[in-house]
Amino acid sequence: MTPLNLPPSSGTFDFAPAVRRISAYVALTKPRVIELLLVTTAPVMVLAQHGIPDLWLVLGTLLGGAMSAGSANAFNMYIDRDIDQLMARTKGRPIVTGDVTPGKALAFAWSIGVASIVLLAVVANPLAAALALAAILFYVFVYTLLLKRRTEQNIVWGGIAGCFPVLIGWAAVTNSLSIEPWILFVVVFLWTPAHYWPLSLRYVDDYAAASVPMLSVLRPKVAVGLQVILYAWATVVASLVLIPVAPMGPIYIAVSLLVGGWFIVETHRLYNRTVTDQDASPMRVFHASNTYLTALFLAVAIDPLVVLR
């Protein structure tokens, strides 16, 4: 009998292809965006409870929220795969690189989207699940398909999708919606243009190459800088409305004023740099906006837990 010529076995399994495949599917969800959304969810749950909510409810809501946001982002990458390949910032996305086929990306988006709605309905309540579904539909149909390629106001109204986590968090705890989460909804709504338009200044050539009508493509830098200032001021003013309504204590008051003031100063510096035709350094405001929102919502969570009133 002739022996089989089998290749020598190293005795090890090559995990690299599996890791790369998993990483590609994770990238479809835009995890950095999800992180920011979750920063607004958990603190609102603490505020709604006026204490620490049930841990399993928090974990289930965060997981469901992450999956629904990931689903919306995966749908977005599937729809925008034609323009993603034109922009340097998005050329590394998994559909563009071929790490995930468009068909598999679409199936993944559907799968985690449906799973997120079911999960939220089970661990929280139907209201939280319905709000998550509304967020997915809004991001996919209103922002990605209707607004993004048609108007310079795309990120203003499209940003509504990113405001839903505060409603979902509140609904998960109370099975209702009151004025407090709607105030925070408005805060995130007004914050979004002040957060995103500096990023669009940094990548203005990308958006121009892809014919995406971002404000930075259609307007001078000075005009964009002025809009960022106005939205930053509006954001901080809206955040102060929560103080008498919730009501909030000294921790939230101090953070909203101090960090809000710093955020506004950074936007004025951006505007001044555009007026004097210096390097605008817009990413400085972009990162400042992330810090501002994180600090503000940490204060939302901590304030109800500290008895200083």
C-alpha cells in the first residue's frame, strides 16, 4: 500500500484569518461611534432611576443599544460603499477592502438589527425596542438615503438618529418618556453639528471627491466656524435647562458650566483661526466636543448618586 503524502502538521491552528474576519464585522458597526452613543445611555438610566438601576437591565440595554447602532452603521456602510472607496478616510472600511462582501454585510446588518429589537423588548420593554427600531430606520432612510447626498443640512437632521439612546435608556427604566430625556435629546441634537462639522473641515477634500454636500464643501471655513460656535452655545444653554427641571445638583451644575465654557472657548478659537487664515486645526474642537459630551453625561450619572443638595 502506498503511503499518503500528507503535509507535515505544525500542531497549531492559524487564528489569523478568523481574527481578521471577526475584526471586519466589528468594523462594520463603527465601534468608536457606538462608544459615544453608550456614553449617553447608561447615565440617563441612572438619572431615570435616581440611583443604580438593575445591573442586568443596564447590561441588556447597553448590549441591545450597541447592536441596534451597529446595525444602522452596517446598513450605512452597505449603502455608501460606492462613495467610501472615493474617500481616503473610508477606503479601509471592510466592504471597500473586500474583507466582507456587500451581501454578507447586508445580512449582518439585518441580523444584529432584528436581534437588538428582540433583546430590548425582552430585557427592557416594547417602548425601548420601538425607539431602537425608530433610530435604525431614521439613520438608514432619512440620513443615509435621503439627506446625506442632497443637502448641507444632512448632519443636522440626520444627527437625530444619534439622539435616540437617551430616550432608549430612560424608557428602559421607566417604560415612559418625560421631559428630562427630551431635554437631553435636544442637547445631543444641538451638539452633533458642533461635533461633526470640524471633522468635515479636516476631511473636506474627501467629501468633495465623493460629491457629498457637507457644509465645509459648500461654504467657506469662516462660515463653518461661525456655525460651530452657534451650535456650541445652543448646546450648552440647552444643557442648563435640565438643572431646574430634573432638578440637578451642584456636580452637574459645575460640570455643565465649566466644561461647557471650555467647549465654547475652543469653538471661538477655531473661528478666530479661520478668520485670520491660519491652520484651523479643526480636530482640536472635534476631540473637545467628545470630551464635553462625555463629561456632561458622567455628571448626569454622578449627580443623582451624591447627596450634596
